[in-house]
Amino acid sequence: MWKSIVKTINRSTEAVTILALAIMVIIVFIQVISRALIGSSFSWTDELARFLMFFIIFVGAGIGFQHGSHITIEILFDRLPRKYKKLAQSLITILSIVFLIVLSVQGFKTSLGSMSQTSPALNLPMGYVYLIMPLAAFLMIINLIDLNIKAFVDKEISLENEKNPLEEN
């Protein structure tokens, strides 16, 4: 059941992120064309493109955990004896989750505190834009927990024989 929930969340997140990227590309294209044809662009296109980029980066970071896309420093981890690797992995996960909880709480506070502030071109309350941070932190926590379940319960991830995606070519 857990796997299907995480899979559904990630697929939905991927679909929304792809849609946001497509909209952003179209908006930037409209902006470039309008500058070329009429010498100026719409005031809202730049702002909306920035907000969509913010959304894509933060929400896409949660998906990045599932695909191993985040930068890691493995020099110390690789030198640990096998019996300590799982302990180190658990400690790293706990520290990451604590950081993401702090990010989520502070992001929510920032969001609530800036609902009265509006963006200049779209007149959108900035609190809605800042809600992306706690949403992204939640998605990252879900994926971190899922990765640890796979590593320790399902044995889908081998801590000893992980391949570096940069060395595959």
C-alpha cells in the first residue's frame, strides 16, 4: 500500500511539474515573440515564469530523491565498514528529515506572514508562492522515508554496491 501511495504521489507530482514546465516554456516564448514584434513584453510573463521556475525546482527536488539525482558526498560513507553504513544512512535520513521539517515550518510561517503582500504584475498573494516550500519539504520527506524502506526492508537498494550514474558511460 505504501509503495502505491508514494508511486501515485510521485507520478502526480511529475505530471504537474511537466505541465508547469510546458506552461513556462510557452510563456517565455510569448514574451520573446512580443518583444521581437512589438518591442515590449507583457508585464505578467516574466513574473509567472519566475514563479513556475520556483515551483519546478522545489517540487522537482522531491522527485529527485527517488531517482538519486541529488549531489552526495560519499567519500566518508564509502569508507565505513558495512555494518555502520546502515546506521550512517539512518542518521543522514533523520538529519535530513529534521532539516526538511524546519524548512516546512518556517516556509509555512513565511507563507502565512506574506499573504497580505502581493506580486506586482499578477497581484497574487505571495503567501501562495511561498507555500511551495512546505509542499516540497513534505514531498522530500515522503521520498526519503520511501528510500529508507527500500534500503532496509525491501533490499531494493544495496548500500554496498551502488552504481554511480556518472560512471555508467
